[in-house]
Amino acid sequence: MKYTVIGGGTAGWLSALYLKKKFPESVVYVIASSELGILGAGEGTTPTFVSFLEFIDIPISDIVKHAKGTIKNAIKFTNWNGDTKHYYHSFLDTYGTHIFDRNDKFFDYNLHLLKKISNDENYDGLRLSPVMCENKKVKYDKNTFENYGQYALHFDANLLAKYLQSVGVKRGIQLIDDEVIKINTNSDEFITSFDLKSNNNIETDFVFDCTGFRRIIIGNFYKGQWNSYKEYLPVNRAMPFFLPNDGINLEPYTESIAMKYGWMWKIPVQGRYGCGYVFDSSFVSDEEIKQELEEYLGHEINSPRMFSFDPGCFDKVLIKNCMAIGLSSSFVEPLEATSIWISTLMLKQFGSVPTEKLLRDIDYSEHINNYCKLLNMDVLNFVHFHYLTKRNDSEFWKTFITKNKSLPYIESLSDVCKKSIPDNDMFNYLSLVETNRIIKTNINYNSIFSPSSWLQVGSGIKFYNKDIAKSMIKQDFEEIDFKEKIFDVISTSLFHHGDYLNYLKQL
């Protein structure tokens, strides 16, 4: 097989490296124009990125050394209720069984969660990650190197693309610095070759469209149908910018700060923060956004570029012998760093059967398209949920619920919450109902967001009813000071973020 990847950003090189690892005998081309460059957006990930890197044989230490990588334990949501407070959406924690017995009441999450909600508190006290984040620690014991849970990575997107390119070329991926000017197909509209600006012609069996927002194949050539989410999510424009840091006292988390007309991301990499304000341009101008940012930060900022987007996804990301990956296929918004996550899941789904079978099996092509549709609907539901907060200091927040269309999944969850606080089984049931609503045929799909994620964010935005939670506590149980009992004990033995990065640099 000859695979051709169009686009040399993160999605393009992750696709190429995955193909070379999964199908080592195949020829893999990457056509990327150095004149066009890449967007370079997306500097945060989820824990699946770490496992994906392991699959393509790239050590975490290389991301730290070559792409200014840092560790991400969680996302810190600041001022989303308009009260200057924060809550965390953290990744899965594990605990050393040598410290406390598993039968300790500490692990009775349901009772303790109900107690937290009844006291109008968030989920943070039930997790190790928030304590680590506040103390700038990572999930590795500095003496035993025991791991205490999942983590993700931050990186400089431009440096990552360059590093992945260098690795790919060494592994035999053929980089063609050129631009596609014509797409050639057979009578069945399958792509057979590309004519390039240099007058060269590249033959191909399968194509990956990784051209970002340009979407030159799935969108422009095949005229794919775009499913817009703008009636559910109003933010549609972003102002990126950078802030300096000392490269040492780095936070091991992404911070998402609610602003008047949307929110600001703040991602620490070595030597700088990658920042940006995502907003609803129907309420405010670019100049007003810049002014709000400068008042908030206390100094002027320089935004190298602005970009607009229509949140949504293509109805079909796989058309004929072309599959869109990354921004070419979908973009909801950057709130939960899902873009690279979705890309890796789609690549794994593609690689689960031989490509020859995929090309002749229309049903399996439909299966992949349904799977990707469900992934993006999952993201839409979860991101929309974050905005259902108590904040009301601007027209954006005051009108969010009335201006924007509600989602069936959120409506079902709201109905459940009128009577109880949902548990794991209820979230799994709601996910099953949502899957059956979107896809009418049988498909084996599990939501990518765990019940814990919904509980963390829901308690953070005070979505759950504290009186109902209080009524559900059926028994007395011993109050436990979680931080004193285990979290602080563990935290003292963990690597400081800066020390851990220095350790990785030496590997």
C-alpha cells in the first residue's frame, strides 16, 4: 500500500508515524509545503496521547527535550461561577496499596461525593491531582518512581511538528516539500494520484487529509457535509498570544479562565505560556477582547494572528479512499484539549482492519464514520455542559441558556438530577441512550468521558442539587480529612514538576 498524508502539522506526522508502525512494509508519503507552514495550535493533550506515543515508539523524554514539553495532571477551571474560585477536572489517580487498605472508608466515593455536594463543595477533595497541582508536583514518587495515575503533556506545537518530522524521515517516511495543485481520480472517484506544484506526480492507494482548517480534500474536493454545532456552542473566534515564564516553577496543569465573553486558556511550556481567548464575536469586537485581556493581565499583549472557526464535524470523515484527521475532520473548541485525542482514536479505529478490507467494505467505512460522529457528539455534550454555570456578569453568560439550543443528553441528565445525583450506572445508561439516538444501527461504543469527569465538572459548576444530595445520604459515616490522611502524605514523596522535567532531559 502507498499511503499519502497531506499536511505536515501534528495531525499529519502522528498519522504518518502511526501508519509506518502499523503497516511497516507500506510506503508512506507526507506532502507538506514549508511555504504554507502550519497553524501550530493545540498545545495540550489528554492521557491517551501518552499511550499513543508509546505505541509509535516515542519516549516522553523526547517531547520534553525537543518540544519544550511539560506534564499535565488536570485542567484548572478558574472563575467559571463568577466567584473567583476554581475547580479541577483531573485525570485518573491511583493509590499505593501499601499506604491504606482498600476497604478503608476513604474509598467510599459515593458517600463522600454526596457529602461534598450537600455542603456546596466541588469534587477536588476526593482526588489526589488537585493537591499535586497546587503543590506543582507530578505523579511519580521521587524515590521509587512509582506512578500514581494518568497524566498528559503540554508542548510547543511548532517544535513538536518539527521533531516528529525528523523522526519520521529517519524511519523511512518520504517527506515531499511541495504543494498539491490537482487531485486525480478513477471512474469511481477514488484518488489515484496528486499533481504537485513542482510538476511531479505522486501515486497513492489511500490518503489522509491533514490540511487543518483548509480541509482541501474532504471539504473542498469531496464537498463533505459539515455538521455545525454553532447553535449549541457560540464561541467562534480566538485570539492567541504568549506570556513568558521562568521554565522552572511550572504549573502541571492547563488553566481555563472564564472571561466576560468566553474563556482564556493558559498552557505552560518551558519558557512561555501558550495563551488565547476564545470568545463569541457576536457580542464583542477584537479590539474590545484585547482591551479586556490587557486589563486582566495588567500589561499589553501581542497576538500574532486571529482565527475564526465554525464548531462542528464532517458527517463523513472517510469518503472513498480518503480519511480526514485532526482539524480537517472536526473542531468543537479547545476547552478540553480533545482535538489530538480524537485524532489518535480515529487512527486506531482505521488501523483495526486491513486497509484493503476497508476499501471494499462499505459497511465498515460507515462504521468508522458513525464512530467519529459519536466521538464528536461526546465532546459537544461535555463541552456544552461546562457553560451551564452560575456566572452572569455579562450578556454572554446571562443569555447562554436562552440563546443557545439545548442538547438531548444534557436535558436527560437534568431530568435525572431533579430526583437524584447520578452514579456510574446512570451515566453509562445515558451514554447508551445517546448512542442509540445518534446512530440507528448497532455499534459498540463507550463514551470517552467517564462518569468521574461529569461529576467533577458538574460539582464544579454547582449543577447538582445540594438538598437532593443531602437526602441521599442514608447512613452516618466517619468524616475523614482526605488531605491529611493520604493526599499530603503522598504529595511529599512526589517529584516537583521542574525537577521531573530536568530528570527527563537527562535521559
